[in-house]
Amino acid sequence: MPQNRPGQRWGDAIILTLLLVLPMAASAATGWCSWFPWLCSDCGAPLTEATGFGSNPGNLRMCKYQPANLGASRPLVVALHGCTQQASDYADATGWIKFADKYHFALLLPQQQPANNLSQCFNWFERANNERGKGEALSIQQMIDKIKVDAAIDPQKVYVTGLSAGGGMTAVMLAAYPELFAGGAIIAGVPYKCANDATEALSHCGVSLSGQVTPMKDLTPNQWGSLVRKASNHGGSFAPVSIWQGTADTTVNPEDQRELVDQWTNVLGIDQKPDVEDTINGQPHKLYKDVNGRVLVETVLVKGMGHGTPIDPGKADNQCGKAAPYILDVGICSSFYIIKFWGLDGP
């Protein structure tokens, strides 16, 4: 499969970083961290770093958080930060550490490095990183395998979520490694395989930094679903998915949420008509169920929200977060409601 030349890839990265907040850069040699340490990111407190988790072809760092007295056979949540963010900031500001302590699950937070992407975005749009057995997707799978052993994780209770480029990579992981996950949550993300290179990402995925929403390509549910089914030889069921988006997002077209619904309802074998329409904290909320009444897809469309993870700072059980760039105080804690969707709020 043809690859961009290194010089061309860095040129693309500079141009695309100017145009987009979402990832539009490309990989550099893994040795750059030792030559130019300021181009690499460490985990940062309260996270700790693990090494030796495999071949790590995506050159990511493995950051983790394990609550005191975690115990055996507990769940794992994989949380993927957005562009320009650090794993430690994303873990704390979005409330994941609060809920890991409260509900006793481990956290895995892969950290992108500037040596791979100038904006520290996961490279969800590259074939070298968005397919099974390749690049960043394989690195994350190797991290999951390691922490499952090290922390005695219940292998049936592994979940993945992410914002923006992390949301794009969440879709990659759910598609490329469906056997690993019991649930997913995509926040301001894009459908799996809406792009396979930087040019397609610019023109097909509804991403922009111009202040004007760009078009999102419109495929049929079956076309979107086929892209996921072709990503692996998986013959079993796929994970339920929670999909969050803001109506005022000019970085990711809000229409991406509709295309994500088309993709994942089709993959999960249900139709595109919601079975329940209600509200959460005043925000429109839709549930898509199978014939047995099990919710397999939910959406939350946050009115007036721009590009970011929704939070609701406070001490109540359903509150979380600290406002920061792309961590938006809009009166709803997405992490809490994602945990409820996954069923992790029980004993």
C-alpha cells in the first residue's frame, strides 16, 4: 500500500494543522523522542506510565490510573483524548478519575505524541493507523492486553470512549477490535473509515477550523455498516454505542452524529428510528433498541454546545469536570451518563 514520503508527510502536517483542530498530521520516526524530548509527552500525575506492552508500532505512551483497592475482575475504561490535549488533563477534567474511584474501575489513557502528530491528534484517518493489526490501533490493543493482565481486569468489561480525534479513534477500535469491547462512546467524532488519508479527511468527514461547517458525506446505513464489518473477521456481536454531539460545533459537523447512528445501528442490526425520545438535563436524548428491548445505540445532542466534551462541575453524583479548552461546562456530565449507559454505576 503506497505511503507518503516523510518530507511530504511533514508538509501535510503543517498545512493541515493550520486548517483543522482534528488530526491532520503524520507519523515521524520513533527515535525522535530520544533526540528531541520536547516533541514527546509523558503521562503526568495522577497517571502512571507503563512500558513493555508490545511492539507499539504507533509509538504511543501507555498512561493508566488504578484506584486504591481496585480488586480483581473489575472493569476497564479506555479514554482517548482529543487534539492538543494531554491524557492526564483529559482523565481529570472530564470526571473519569472521579468515577473510577467511585465505581472501582481501571482507566487506560493512551497518550499521543507530537512526534507522531503535531497537534497530538490520534491518526484515525490513516490506513497505517486505522486498521486491525496496524499502527496506533495495534498499540492501543497491546496496551489493553497488558493492563488486563496487570490489573486482573474482567475481559468482558472493557469499554472505550474518546473526544474528537479520540472519538474517531474510538470508532476505529470498536470496528477493528470488536471482540475486545463491551461498550463504546463517541464524543464529537466521525464514522469509521470516513477517510483513509488526509485529503479525504479534509473533504469527506465534516471537519473544519474555518468557523464554517464543512460537508459530511452521506452514505446509506448499509454502506457505513459494511465498512465496519470489513474491518475484522469478527462473527459475534458488536458493542452498544453512545454518541454525543453539540449543535453549535463548527469543528465537527453535527451531521456526523446522524451518520454515526446510521453506521452503528446497521452494524448492530437495528433500524434508524428511535424507540424512545426524551431528555437528559434538558438535552435531547434518543434510544435505539433491538427486538428484545435492549438499548444498543443512544444519542445526546447538546443544544448550543461547541466542540468538546460536555461537563457539569459540582459535587453531586451526576456532576463532574473542570472547564478547559474542549472541556465544556454545559450543565451535563457526559462521563456520568456514559457510565450509566454501560451499566457501570452499580455495585
